[in-house]
Amino acid sequence: MHGVRLQDVNTVLCLGAHADDIEIGCGGSLMQMIDANPHFHVHWCVFSGDPVRKKEALASAEHFVSGAEKSSVETFDFRDSYFPDQWADIKNCFADLSKRIKPDLIFSHRPDDRHQDHRVVSELTWCTFRDHLILEYEIPKYEGDLGNPNWYLPISKRYCGKKITTLLDCFESQLDKSWFDAELFRSLMRIRGSECNSTSRYAEAFYCRKATFGFLPSKS
């Protein structure tokens, strides 16, 4: 894979198995990166969702990428919770994405996530995009599969609050779930902020399995 300086990132591919995955996993980072780069391009891809969830996903994505110079949002109709049985069709979908999109950075799921749909998306991300910087985000859940991330992006209080507000406003269908609330979203960002000594006290954390680094050539 190629290494990349975050200040040189212009095109980002965001992959989520379900509506709200991308927002929970990297929403604050994405909004902050868009704000820092007026020429940002975002391609947002959600692989499942019934009509209600799809509508929520489209509305939420519009908020999160509103500041980007160019953005596109795609949703697919793969059956929720049955991704392993649809592996070949989802792989074909990934192959098509790779022909159309040349990202500098990819946000995707972790292979150690205990949700089977998340694992399929993670596996196919690595199968398809072999020469890219991939940051794997985390989704808190009942199964207790949070791990030890090795890549942190401090998030300002402004974007921490904006992320949470947008999640609660856009995903009304999830509000009856015990884990879907502001306290959980804020507490995870607070913990990750403490781990990286964020000056704002908040951060989002990721898992980076491979990265390269180097030095700029001397001017002499």
C-alpha cells in the first residue's frame, strides 16, 4: 500500500454495512477533515437498508458531507445480517467501486468486529483495495468487541457535538435501542480522547494494519 499525508487527502471512500455505521465510526473525523480541506471529495457507500433505513442514511450522509466540494452517496439492497451468504454479489459490488473510485483514504469496518456483516465489508475492503491507506473504525455494541486502536484523530468539541446531534436527529428508527444515545457516543469519544491526550478531550480511534512513511526529497 502507499502511505499518504493526511493533509494531502482529497478523495475519501467511506464504507458501511448499515445505515449509521459510517457516522458512528468516523463521522466526527470526516466532518473535521472536510472543514480543513475545501477541495475534499467524499464517496459514501452503505450496503444494506430497508426503505426507512435507506431514507435515514441518505439524510444523514447529506449532513455529514455537506461541506465537501464533491460528494456522492450510494446505497445498496443487500440483506441485513446475511452478508456472508451474499459474499459473491457484494464482492462484485466492490469490484465495480474500485473501477470508479480512486481514493486517497478509505474508512471501513474492522475484521475483529463481531457483527458478521461488518466483517464481510472489512474483508472485501482489503481484498479489493490493496494499495490504499485503510483506517478501520469501531462500532460500540452489546457484544463488547472494542479493542486497542493504534490511530487517533482528535475531534473538536464542535464536531463531537455535531456528530451526536446529527445521529439522534437523522436516525429516529434507532432511538428505542438502549445503546443508541448521546451518552454512549460521547463517552467513547471521551475515552479515546483521553488515550491520545486530545486537547479537546475527544477523539475518534481507528485501526491501521498497514502504513508506509518516508521523507520529502531534499531541495539541495
